[in-house]
Amino acid sequence: MFHRRLLLMAALLVVALTLVSARLGVLTIAKGEAMRSIVESRLIRQTWTPAVRGRILDRKGRLLAVPAPRYDFAVDYPVLTGDWATRRATAFAQRTHAREWAEATPAQRDALVARYLPAYERAVQEMWHVVAEASETPLGVLESRSMAVRRRVERMHEQVVHTRVTRAVAEDQARGRTLTPEREAEIQRRARQPLDVQRTHHVLATAASDRSAFELKSRLGERITIRPGEEFGITNEEDILRFPGLHIVAGEGRTYPLESVVVDVHRSTLPGPLRGQGVVEIEVEGLATHILGWVRRGATREHQQARSTWLADRPDEAERAMHTSGRDRGRYDSDDEVGVWGIEASQEPILRGLRGLIERRLDTGRTTHMPAEAGRDVRLTIDAMLQARVHAAMAPELGLATVQDWHGPATPWMPVGTPLNGAAVVLEIETGDILALVSTPSFTRAQLRDDPSSIFHDVVDAPWVNRAVAKPYPPGSIAKAMIFCSAVSRGVLALDERIVCTGHLLPGRTDDYQCWIWKRYRVTHQEDFGHPLRGDEALMVSCNIFFYTLGRRLGGPGIAEVYHDYGLGETLGLGVGGGEEFAGWTGRRDPPDSPIIIPDAILMGIGQGPVAWTPLHAARAMAVLARYGVDLPPRIVVSPDAPRRQRWVSLDPAAVRMSLAGLRLAVTDQRGTGHHIIMPEGGREPIFTPPPGVQIWGKTGTAQAPHLMVDPDGEGPLEPVIARQGDHSWFVVLVGRDQPRYVIAVLMEYAGSGGKVSGPIVNQIIQALQQEGYF
């Protein structure tokens, strides 16, 4: 019997040891590596260091956007939500009323807490006053930012809770587990565990100066004594921080060193009554805002998703960004700055830096440091100082971009002195580089911060719109040079063929399809020249009858193809701000895809009718002409590794030469539409005063435009009224010494004559090119 018991005990012991050994084997062999990793991770404290955003530079290396170290004021999330004050008041009530608390109902406890809560709320409010003073930020702004943080974090938490619940329920279903009310409550409890962003601090303001940050930082440890129940006769005291939940953290700001620039313009180069001695100083504000855009604090899930997609498409970038733990060093936190407009947004993946990491082992005290990597620089083709000079030429303060007596009769909607809005593009022909891309009016980031409605709700001037790339305009007569070249190249016009200007295209219908000279003076170019016009002469005087005829010969499909040959219908993906880049279009919009009929084609021959493009399209088309049919799409970001694609447009070289001859005559022959301005007193002034040796080839355009209507009471009963009326003013030129080297395209809205309004602005841009060393 004894031996039997002994054997039984031995067997049980063996079984127990076997189970223990098996479990030990699982832990040490099968799961050993995983368990070791868990233990190792608990012995390591990680601190991620911030990444620095890359710079944006112009073509000459000037800094356009740079990181600017600064000090930010951040406040713990529980302070923002009021939880800190509630918890402290609750703890005080418990200590003060220890006996009553245990037996009190929830309502009674809430009443006790409500007694002492104001004392803690006053402490928080006093902290806000100090932050407002140190950051020079109004209290109301701080409060709105605090509310925005709370809304964003709460929305994030609800999204995570939904994801957690969905995942837990799916896992239970996969395991065949019944979803009881108790299990559902447990899932909800676990899903509602707070996120890291609900435990940490959030930036709400930036110190007005380093000094104010340092002074406040030295006081962060100060404590004060309060008596929350003093008004109820309770003298118990509590020691709390003077600035509850406040942190001062080193942050990365963004500055734009050339946002405001002062430009000198020589009065001697101005026309008529604006001419004088000396220089006039023009302060350009909001330089290149439409191009660069800006950043804001507060990345979203969409930003993180966009980054994940970007990395997924670029394995090399993903390998560079990923830490050995599998975390993306460039991931976004809720308080990170992110580009939201313009180059800052479109080049976000390039500008985005990678965080560094400090790891400290708790068992040995050993520290390792992986340095942060700054984001890469982005270089633009823009010349910042040329951009500034072009902007100054279009500033109302100079006078060229305001309604003047010599422009023609003023209208009730635009009396003399009214500022004119517009856009200008300067393009290098050889490379396709955009040297300047100006849209007026512009705005500063301070205006964006302090008065955004003046930017986005101004329906007349619409400062936010980038008129150079995002707003459609009828081409007007600047399209005539490309219409002529393509008509010859397509065989619908002989190179030396002449066409009679009859004043009106259709016999017996003197008021339809008129030439501008007939409409204005009741004479014809046939009478002026004494013979029918050849292509170069027609371009010189911008004869509508000549180009109506070409439009009719090309027909609807043919003339649409001509416009598309020169880049219409294509966006370039420049990534600048100010609205979606406009591709341009031909054909009637209503109904969509309507065929282009002959009456439309006739109008499109002079750049009117169902066709629209942008100033950048105009510059690109003229550059194609100057390259004898080579289309090199314009670019604004220098990407050495990106292939430059070229496209060939079949143009007859002789037609191009004749077209260039006509464009030369337009600005050098006294009969040319771009040659001179007639002042109100009767005197003539040349439009252009180019530097010695510099040649100009140019084409004016005066494009009919629909009225700009505004609704004075929004959706109210009042009828819309006219805010702007008139023709758009165009002037596009080629300029260089022995051959065309640059294209300048200028568009001024509702300004009238191309020669009288846009011409003097183009002249200033030519002066600017010389001053910046391009001739």
C-alpha cells in the first residue's frame, strides 16, 4: 500500500513537472523572443525629439520660408476641459467633509464640489491672463483655440472608440463568443480608455518674445495657497501651482523673410502724368503668398493617411523614415505644423522632417541618441526680387494698376483712381522656368490670421484667388499669333496669302463680326494700307476680319485642336495656392460637350467665344511659338531628378518667322497696336522704353468679358448689381537681345485697352528684368 501511494505521488509529481516544463518551454523557446522584447521595452524610456521643417528657396538661393525656433505656451488637456479643476475641487470636498462624504448621495456630493470649484477655476483664469499678456493674444482668441483643441480631440477619441468597439466585436464573433450586455459594457469601458492626446499638453499660443518666455518659464514652479471654502467659513488651505497645467516648450515656427519688400521704381520710366524725377518706394506686402502658401498647427488623419500613401509608393523613402520599432519618424502628432496651401502643402512630404529619438535604459542608465533629420529644402524657379518688382509694377500705389484718364472713358463702376486687379507671368523660354508669377491683390499671413474674412469673403477683389493660374479669361487678340501659325501649318492659309479687311465679315451685315477699327472709326485696314493684309500686317494692326476668316477656315474641331496644341486643356500640377489650377477649355459649357459650330469658330479666331485660358497658358503658348513648336511645360519647383518632357507642335518655320515679324511690327511700327499711347491732351507716348539692345515682340489683346455681378444682400430679395464692367486688358511679349529669351504675359481685369493699361506694366517688367541682371 505504501509503495502504491509513493508511486502515485511520484507520478503526480512527474505530471506536474512536465506541465511546468512545458509551460517553461513555451515561455523560453516558443515565446522567448517575444517575452524578452516585452521585458526589454519596459526597461527603456523613449523620448522623441521634434523634426525641423525644410526651407523653401528661390532660384538664387534666397530664403522664402524658413523654420524659426520659438517658445510656445501649452496647457494640459485636463485643464482645457475643466477636469483638473473638478478633480481638485472633488478631492478638497472629500478631505473637508470626510464624514459626510461617505454617506452623501451623488447630488449632495455634486453640491459640495460646486462650492469649491470656483476657486480652482479662478486659478486657471488667472493663468490664462498671464498667457494672454506674454503671448500678446486676446483672451477670446485663446478661448476659441482651446475649444478647437477640445473639439478636435473629442472627435478623434470618438473615432478611435468606434474603431476599438468594431474590432472587439469582430474578434468576439470570430471566436464564437456571445455578445452579452455584460460583455458589451466591458468592450465600451475598454474602448473609452483615454488617448495620449487626452493626457498631454496642447499648444495654444506663442511667446511674443524670448524674454517673455524665459521670464514666465522661471516662474512655472511657483505655488500659491488658496482657501476654496473661505466664503463658507471653512479655513482649510490648499497649495497649488500658480499656473496649473502650463508648459513652455521649444517649438518650430515658420517665417517668410521676404513677405514684405520695399522696391524702388524710377519715375522717369512711367508714362504721362506719373513720370517725374527720382524714385518712388513701393512696399510690396504678401510677396508670393499665392505661391508659397502657409502652414498651420494641427495635423489631421487625412495628413497621416496622405503620408502613408506617399511612403507606400516610395520604398526608399519609407526605409529612410522607419525606425527599427516600426514607427514612422515623420508621423504626425496633433500639434504638428503642416502645410495647408501652396508649395508648403504640395511639397509637404519633402519639407517634412524626421524625428530624433533619445532612449535611456532604466537598468543601466545608458543613453543612446538618434538625431532628428531636417526636412529637405525645396528650390523654386521663382526669382524673389524679380517677383517683387513685378508685384510693385502692379501695385495701385504706383498708379499703373489704377484707372487713369489715358485708359479711356471711365465707367460709373470704375471711376478714375479705382484699383485694378490682375496677374503677370514671366517665363524663361529656354528652360520653361517660371521666373515670376504674380496675382493681385495679394495678402499677408498676418491678415490671414487677424481678418480672414477680408480675404475669403471679398467677392469683388477675391484676394485669395491666384489669377495667374486659377481663373479663366477669354484670350482675346493675343491668340492671333498662334492662330496664324497653325492656319498656315494646317494648310488653310498660304504663307503670303492676303485677306481684304472689309470692316465686317458678313456682306451686308455691318454690325456682326466687326473689325475693331470699323466698330470704332467706321474705316477699314484695307483703306488704311491701300491693299489686302498679309499675316504679319494683320498681326501688327490686329485685324479681326483676317482672323475671323482663319477661324472659319479652321472650323470647330480644327480651331479647338489649335488651342489644345498650345497647352489648353492641360494642368501642370504646379502645386501653388489660390484655387484649383485651371486647365482651360474650348466649346460651349451648356450643354456640356456641345460641338463647336462655325459661328463659334469664327469668334475663337480672335480669342473670343467659347474659349478660356489663364495668363500662364498665354505665356506657355507664346513660348511654344518662340521655340518654333517645342512645348516645354512650365515648372515652378526645381526637381533635378524629375524628367522634363517635351512635346512637338507641327509649325511651319516660315509661318513662325512671319508671325514674329508681325509681333515685332506691333510694337515698333507706329501703326502697331502695341506701339504708343495717345494721352487725353492729344500727345503720343511710346509704350516701351527698353534698355539699349533689347528687342520686343508683342501682341495686345482687349477681350470682351461678362460683367462681374454681386448680390448685395446674399440670398435676400435684392437683385444682383454690377460691380465691374468692361473688357479685360492683355499684353503678351517676347523679349531678348538677339532673339526672344523671356515671355511676359500681363492680364488686368476690366481695365480696357491692352496697349494703354497692360502695356506700361509690361514695360516696367522689362525694366525689372534688366535691373535683376537678365539682359
